[in-house]
Amino acid sequence: MKRFANLKRLGFFTRLLDEATPAERYRLAAEQIRHAEAAGLDSAWIAQHHFHEAEGGLPAPFAFLGFVAAQTSRIRLGTGIVTLPLENPVRVAEDAAVLDLLSSGRFELGVGTGGNPSAFAAFGLDSAERADIFARNLDMVRNALAGLPLVGGDALYPPRPQLCGRIWQATFSVGGGTRAGRAGDGLLLSRTQPRSREAPRASLAEIQHPIIDAYLDALPRGCEPRIMASRSVFAADDRQEALRLADIGLRRQRDHFVAGGHASPGDALADMITAFDVHVGTSDDVITSLRADSTLERVTDLVFQAHSIDPPHPFILRSIELIAEKVAPALGWTKTTAADAALVD
């Protein structure tokens, strides 16, 4: 049976997409993260999205994670991601430093270039310039956290140089893998990626292996790799119930996908599961499915999310339990003890 020898940490990821009011979304997501901590997971990650509630329910990740930090004690808390081109980099560094202090060193800063063109327009920016803005802003965040002088001579208070070793970069591209590796940052790999016209049936592993190769090739000598793969995983006690919920959620995702200009993956549930790289079913089903993903042989961190299925809240809680109790141990993850999870100063 295949076990992933490099897998060190297991995490839960939420885009805050529960069918509820904004306040209820935040309450449910906080409960899910508390449940993940109780189940022994190592980390919890949230996504930032501006404006588009159907894609993500949280524009203010630092405020939310501060709220969650006060309700948890061990689990690491990460952004997956902060849309850095849309943010003031000095404010990102300030918020990250304060959050890390308040959470006793549990914060992980994931950043990326993401965001819809309309979101960039709302912030008075051109989405075509996102890569350049991202690179400038990331340099400013890193320098500010390190306590280096800013333009005008001021320096960040409080500085938090420890966070420079907990920056993660999300990317869809080989070039992005090189950029993250060269900086010595962690690499964040997506749960799914659109296929190119040249390779419409490529597996997710075939797309992501070259990104990992580029990252490792660029990583400075002696720098420990940090490679995180996000995956769409929904485990349930009953296979038919899992597939019923998957059919509802993935049809909704297919409609959104097609509205974005992509070709329809088809009407059959199996086609949608394949197209959106979903691992769904009983614990045994999910174990078998994840073992077929060769990308996971190379990652240090596996983070799972219920999106794009987005089942009701009680099913997400049960899925967290099943993944922690059955799925992840079968893949090689070992639950840490309180002593193993000592916090960073």
C-alpha cells in the first residue's frame, strides 16, 4: 500500500462558502477550524476573496484569523491566500506581525497574485500588471517583517523576522515555482487547475510535477523544502450519500466554470469528479483516490477542502473526523502530540 513518506503535516482549508449569511459563514468556519484542532490536524487555512460571495466569503483574513486564534490553542493558522497585489504591503506586514504575536507564533503567511480583473478595477489597478505588483509588494512585506527601514526611514513595529521563514507562494505555473524556490518560500499547489487546449486530459499530477521540479531546482542549498498540496476531499460514512451531495455541488461548480468561459466537462458525475480533481466517497474510496495522485509523494503538507462539493456543515465536520482518523493515517500522516506541536517564539 502506497504511503507518502514526505507528508509531515495535515491541514483543513475553507473558502467560507457555507449557504448562510456572512455572520453565519464566519461562525460555521470558526467551528470547523475548532473541530479540526480537536481532531488533531496541524493547520487550518482560509482564502481571501473580494466582492464575489459565490467564490469566497472573506475579504478580511487577518480579522477572521484573529477571531479564530482566540478560540484555539495549538492549530497553525494560515492564509491561502492573501491577494497581495490588492493590498498595501506595509499593512499586510503589520497585520501579520500582530496576528502572529497574538496567536503565539502560529501564523503562516500564504500570498498569491489571484483575484478577478473586476476586483483589480475596483481597487484602481490593472490586472495585467498583477505579477509586477505582486513581486514589489512581496519584497516590501519581507523587508518590513525583517525590521528593515521603510521608505521615509520608519521601521515596522512590532517587527517579526520569524515570519520571513513562514511565507508561502501560491502558483499555477513553472515560473511561479521557480520564484517561490529562489526566495526560499513554501510552495502552495492548487486543488485543481484548468487544462490547456494542448493537453485537455492531462492529470493534475502531470501539471504540478514540473512546478515542483522548478521549485526544488531553484531552492537555495540547505533550505528545507515546504510543499503544500491543496486537494478537494469529501469523506462520508455512506458512499451514496457522498455521491448525492457531490452531484449537487459539482453541478453548481460546472455551471460557474462554464460561465467563466471554459468548456463543459460533461453531464455525468464521474466526468465532473475527474474534471475538478475531486476525491469523494467513503474513507476507503478517498484513500484509494488520493494514492493515485503521484504529486502527493513529494509534498510535505496536505491540506484538504470540501469545495467544490460544499456539503452542509454537519457533513464537513464528519469529513474532518474521517480524514483525521482514517484517511490521512493510511497515507503516512502521524498525529502530533502536544509536545511535538511546540509553538514558535
